[in-house]
Amino acid sequence: MSKSAMIRSRMEPALKKQVETILHKLGLSITDAIGLFYHQIKLRQGLPFDITLPNAKTLKTFKKTDQGKELIQTKNAQDMFQKLGL
């Protein structure tokens, strides 16, 4: 099938650069990524991820961590899993 349709979008330059860097590491172009996104929307008949608003508990946690409160520091992944009881 011929690829002739155009998509135009504006976004923050910093976000664009960060995403392009990630896509490059994955071996994908922006065109490839947009194509994958569109195919997933078609297959799922909707967005390929949940979009929800954070609940009250999550918002409260975000506020605390943004203030630097109730943070748990770990030395490495093993220490983190131990503190989580996993």
C-alpha cells in the first residue's frame, strides 16, 4: 500500500529530542513509531494504553514526594527489593 498521507504535529522541542534519542536506540524512526502507534490503535480499537486520572491517594503521594517527604532511599536494586519485602 502506498504511503502518501502526511501527519503534522507541534510539540516541545526538548520532548521531541528525548523521544527521538530513545527511538534511535530502539532502531526506530519517528515514522516507524507513529506507524506502530496507529496500527495498535486500529488493532485495539482505542489507545494502546490506559489513560486515567490519578486517584486521591496517588495525588497525595505525588504531593508528598514532590516535597521530598516519605521517600525511601536504596543503595541498589537488591536493597530496594529487600526493603519492599520481595
